[in-house]
Amino acid sequence: MSAEVVHHTVTGIDNRKFGMWVLIASECFLFGGLILNYLVNRDRGLVGPKAVDIFNIDITTLSTFDLLMSSVAMVLALHACQQHDIKKFRFWTTMVILGGIIFLGFQYFEFHHFVHAGLGLSTNVFGSSFYLLTGCHGLHVFVGVLWLTSMLVTSFVRGKDWFPSVQLEVAGLYWHFVDVVWILLFTVVYLFVYL
Amino acid sequence: MAGKNHAHATVGLYWKFAGILCFITFIEWAVFKSDTFRSNAKMMVPLLLGLSAIKFVMVCGWYMHLRYDPSVLAKMFGFGLGLAALVYTIMHLAL
């Protein structure tokens, strides 16, 4: 087992974890601004298709299930890591990564369909604000996939005695936040399409 | 807090929550598909926002361990969320 360095801090919370929470708090502003931008502009498109014409809620619900399940896999990966169970740690981390890749696949499919339906990035302000919001979220998922992949690869390089509990917990916080943002986007962007 | 053991949720509870989260998402989908709700925004909006809020609290509280971690983290997250909501409200009223 690799010895994890425990830093004594004023707050009593590991600095890496505290730093991630500061980042998450600041990301609330980013996504808050993007959601506001979308809600203001979604009905202002003068040309091209509107949201109600092109959204496919069935597909989006499936991608929501996928992201929720990847969050479950994330907590199970962390639990296995804390229990020093290398097989389950690697298995569940792989499941999280796969969940993220599948979600990105759904998003690619959705964007591809929308572009073919005539909604490009610059077609109208609805398209611009929609792609900016969901694309920014997709970028966060992509970063999470890269992050967890690097941890999985490192696990194989460093051997079966490497259990990065704190690092995985920090990566998990990021991943769950991305999931939480999607919970909001699914409701506000997709389910409120008729409002 | 590194190096300390927290009383985190059990694996069984994580799976139960996974089932509940999927069930709520299914309910959201069903509400969306329902003509009754679709034609009645006054019912649909609070219902969907409520369901979304339940999922939000479950993921933040248990999966992100806010329920078990020091309260300063929840306060910091709440501050970020609250400020974002305040900006949204002000902009919404102004536009």
C-alpha cells in the first residue's frame, strides 16, 4: 500500500479536497450564467428549427440514466479504493470511464442530428446558447474521462498496491458535480421545452 | 479530511439510491410524455423542479458526501449556488 501523505490544515480538510470544492463553487457561476443565457435566448431564434422541433427526450433520458449510473460506479470505485480492493477499484473506475464515453457518444449523436436538422452553432441565438451550454458540460465530462483514465493507467503502472483514495475522492467530487449539473440541464433545457 | 475515517454510506445504500435516482428520472420522463401535465404548466413546472431537487440533494448529500463531511464544504457550495441563483433571479426580473 502506498502511504498517502496527510497534510495537517487549518480547516482540517485535505487541501486538494478543499480546492476542489472551491472550484465547484466557482463552477456554479459558470453554469448559472450559461443556463441564464440559454433561458433568455432560447425563444429568440428567428431562423432555423426550434427546440421543440428537434429535441428527442427519449434519447436524452437514456443519456441521463447513463450519467447517473456512472455516478454510482464512481462511489463504488472510491469505496473499493478505500477498502484496498484493487480489482473492484479498477473495474468500477473503468465503468465510470465507459459511462462518460457513452454519454459523450449520445451527445455527439444529438449534435449530429441537430446539425442535419439545420441547427448549427451560428444558425440562431437558440443554437448558439444551446451548444455553448451543453457543449461546455460535455467538455467537463471529457475532462473527467481523461482524468479518470489517467488514474486507471497509473494504477496499472504503479502496481496493485497503489490506492489513491484522496485523489480519487477529489476526482469523484468533480464527476458528481458534472452529474448534478446534468440533472439541472435535463430539467431546465429538455423537459421545460414546451414552456 | 485525509487520513480520517468518515461514516460514509454503505454500498447497499448507494445501490438503493441508484434505483431511486433512475425511478425519479423515469417519473420525469413520464410526466413529460403525459398530455395532462404538458398542457398544465402550473402543475408540471413545480413537479419537475421538485423531482430534480430531490435528485440534486441525493447526489450532493450522499454521493458527494456533503452529509458526512465538515459543514464548511456544504456552506461553500451553498454560497456558490445561492449567488448563482440570486444573479439569475435579478436578471430574470430585469429582462
